Amino acid sequence: MDLYKTPFLYIVVFLIFGIELQSTFQFNFYSISFLIVSILLLLWGTGRNAILSKFQPVLFGVAFIFSGCLLMNSSELFKSESLNQSFLVHVTETSSNDKMWKKTMATKNATIYNDSVVGCKEKVLLYFESDKVEVGDWLVVNSNLKFITNKNNPGEFDSERYWRLKGIEKMSFVGENQFLYIDNDGESWWNGVFKNSRAYFSEILSEHIEKEELGVAKALMLGDKGALTKDLKTSFGKAGAMHVLAVSGLHVGIILAILMFVFKQFPQRISKRNALLFSLLIIWLYAGITGFSPSVLRATIMFTLISLSVVFGRRNNSINALFFSAFLMMVWNPLIIYDIGFQLSYLAMIGIFSFYPMLSKLFVFQNKWVQKIWDGTAIGISAQMTTFPVILYYFHQFPHYFALTNVGMMIFAGLILGVGLVLFSVNWVPFLGGMIGVVFLLSLFAMIYFVEFIEKLPGSIALGFELVPEMVIFLYILLLLFYFFRQIKVMLWMTVTFSFVAFVFLQLTRYENMIKAELTVFNSNGITIGVKNRDQLLCFYEERNNGLKNAKYLMESYRKIKPAEVKFILFEKGTSTIEDDSGLKLTMEYTKNGVRIDVNNSPITIRSSYEMPYENGDLIIDSPFLMNNPNNYNLLNGAFTLELKLKP
């Protein structure tokens, strides 16, 4: 199927360009509206002239670009300057995890001063020390709002950009006594239905499963990842199976296939058309229960469009339906193009539509089951071809056994979703529900065992990738060149050559990160220091301020771009020396006020208190909570890194 014959592809591309243009230049509403009206008048005028009508496609493109600007402009909320007053908020979204602080997104509608109330409209991120906050609540909050900022530690997730692209720039932690309940305007009836259904199905799962298997079951069946353990997330990530824990098009497709199979068994009672319509109704309900994530919404819209075209006897175009679903989602929320799930979901589908047909024909097997395995592998490779640049950019890692994992996950996801649907249907029958619950639990055990097996295979994951945006764009240009010009021998060889150069460049930069020797002082409330000596990483941490937990979190992010085996060492009062054959000589003197380090005769003083003594000539590094001194390096600006000169 040819991409260039897909009208909605061009519309989506023009809208994305317009959204980016607006986020960069911030045109005002009236200017954009004037430009759109002018272009529409030009389109009307050129339609009356045969020569000028040739420019209509260009004008349509420009019109959609400015329409993207207008969509982005309408999504931008007024941002108040006040940070420290009480304010009135309306809760729009809450998390469903079991953590102490409940993550909540809300709209700030007014700032409350001593003698006045000033209206505003601003999205904020709030963490409540209470599980009683619900969607629709109106609350008066007395808590300091702070701008969301990155700590700028190596490998750290860019939370500032993540939330800014969701229209949120400020956050606050709100204690139990820092807010006052005013009212709840209630949920829409459909949100209430989805919420109650999710709670009902969650209770069924809890009846039959517990511990880490329950977390996987809730993630797979209901899209609720709040109960997943950190170890399981790590295992699924290293095996390249994390996408299975996020309800996506795979889940929707499997459920639709299961439903159609069931309805086929009763051809005399339900027609194929009615079966298809009823199946679509169920997957829309399922999408609502799982929270309408971008990947689920994309799949649901796409399957609906394709199915309806079959029902009404129209010629369907799957890839056009894919881009039409993207168009609808962007019109609803233009900021969704910055959502990682949205990006990966659509890139994966584009890869499957573009490259799967040619890959599936590479091998043809007589055995239908072997052919199915190869087809599943080809689907995984196709999706990986168009998602790997974004995966390397965001996550700095690549699972080597993704093809094997993909085949296994398709089998296990189909089995678990099928058994899970049966469990939801028959749980009211005690004996039968218990039997199905056992089968469901065993299926989860098998999947987790498979994932952990893949994780433990030698070289299961490659770490150390650090891509700049320009490299991501270059990789996608190469993919486009291959797709459009693979039939032209010269262009094909040129694309292959540049692809090889890009591969070598990526591996060289990764190798440099792996062999790098450096000392890093992290931006953290407690002093945390990493000393990387090629493939070994020593992490020194303080006992206070959840030192070990915080250090593990920092090292997990750091190791993604600077791979090494980590060893955690608790600071002890007094002086300690580390020396090895590589030429590293490290002396540390730790006190309650800070640390003085001498690394290869370069003295560094890290202060956690103004009382920490230092000597002339020391490089002074201040903890982020100390007052900014222009003569010192303050960790509030980000981690401090010193390259170590060691023997080759």
C-alpha cells in the first residue's frame, strides 16, 4: 500500500507542522484566523481560473498548516504568575496507583488573595497526601506552586518537557491539611460507567490473583500499571516487552478477533454484520474502561472505520483510516502529538503497513504454523524499523531479542486476554470461575517466566545510546529513502551506505560512553557521587534522605547512557582511599557538612552546609539547597561531571 496515495497522511503532516510552528513562534489568534480566511478566499478565487487552480494543492497545504497553528493556539491556557497564594482548582484526572501521594491533574480557576479573588485558567500537577480526591472535585488548595524543572542528571527523563507539552508548567505537593473540599460537579454518566466497570473487573482479578501477577493482570486487562513492581517493569523493559503492559492496538485487535470468532459459532442467531457492529461496541466500551489511551483510541478508531467500510460495502483503505484516526485525535487535542505513546503507536503501525508486506514475502513456509510464526516475526521487525530511532532517543536502550519477545508476547497476550475475558464472563459461577482463575494465573506465571528468561539471555539489552534530534531525523530520512526509492539501484545503494555510516556512528558514540571514565556529582538532596572507571561504577551515597533508594534511581538513569556494573558504597565518617592499576587515585574525607575529594591530585569540596571548610584552590560544589554563590558550582544547575585521565 503506497503512502503517497493516502490523503490524510498529508493532512496530518501539515497539521503537525502547524502545531510545531505555533509552539515555536506563538502567533496570536487573530493573525492566524486572518491568514486562514485569506487562504480560503484565495482558494475560492483560484477555482475560477484554470491556470491559478493548479496552485490549489499548495494553498490547501498552507491552510492546514495554519489550521494546526490555530489548534495549538486554542489549547494554550492562560498562565498566572502567582505561585504562593491559595487557589481554587477543579480536578480533571487522578491516578489509580497505591502510592502515598496521589498524582492529580487539575485546572486552576482562581487565585485567592486576602481581599480578592482573581480568575485565571491554568493546568497544574498536584500530588495529594490523600486518596479521597476524585475527578470533578472543586478544592481550595493552600500550597506553594513551583515550576516543574529538571535536575539535569545524566540519563534523567525530561519531565519538564513532558509536562510542558501537556500544557502543565507548575506542580505542588499538597498535605492532608492543605486543601478544603468545596463541591463535586459529578462525572458524566459514561465516565461513571467506565470507572465502576474498571473497579468491578479489578475486584474480580484481585479475587484470583495477588502480588506481582496481579499487577501484570491489571496492566494487561485494564491498562492500570499502578500495581506493577519496579523489578517487573525492569524485566519487561530489558526483554523488549514493555509495550504489552500498556493496553494498545495489539490488545484491541486480539479482543476483536476473539469476539468475531465467538460470534462465528452462532451464524444462525447473529449475522456477520450484526456481529461486527456488536464487537465494535464492545471494544469501544473496553477502550473507555482502559482510559482511552492514545494507542487504544488509535486502534479503536481505525478498526471502527475499516469495519464500517466493510459493513456498508465501501472499499477500505487501512492506512488512510490510520491517518484519519490521527487527524481526529489531533483535532481533539493537538498536544497529543508530543505524547510518547502516540508517537510509538503510530510509528509502529506505519512500519507494519509499509514494510510488513515485503518482509512477509521473504520466506514462505508450507507449514501454516511456521508461517504464522514468521508472519508474527515480520510484524515485529516492521514495527521496530520505524520505532527504534524514537526508542533510542527517549530510552537510550535497545532489546536485542525483540523479535523472539514479540512472537512470545503475541501468544501469551492472546492467551491471557482470551482467558481473562472468559473469567470476567463466568466469575459469577463459583466453581467455574475458580477453575478459569487458576488457568489465568498459570498463564500469567508462564508469561512472566518467559520474560525473565529473555531478560537473562546474554546481551539481552544494549545500553549507552545517546541520540540528538538531528540524528533521529536523519534515520527517518533514510527509512523514507529506502521505502520510496528501493527500486532504483543507485538510490538503494546510497541509502544502504548512509545507513551503514549511521550505524557505525551510533556504535562509536555508544562505545565512547561505555569506556568513559568520569566522576559525577549528582543533583540530589543527599550527596551522591558516581565514579565511573570504564565498565565499573562506584556509587557513594549518604544514609540520610533515603540515600540508597535515591542512589539506585540515579544510577538506573545514569547507566542507560553510561553502561557499567554498579557497586553502592555508603559514606562513612573519616578518610578513605581508592586506588587501582588504571591510574585512578581517589581520596575522600566525609563529614556531616560535606565531602572533600582528591581525585588524581584535583581537590574538590562538596558542601551540604555552609560550615564545611575548604582550602584555597579547591573546586567548590554546593548542594542545590544552598544559596547560589557565583564563585561556586551549584548542583541546582545540574550534575557536575569531571573527566578522569586514566592509563590506556
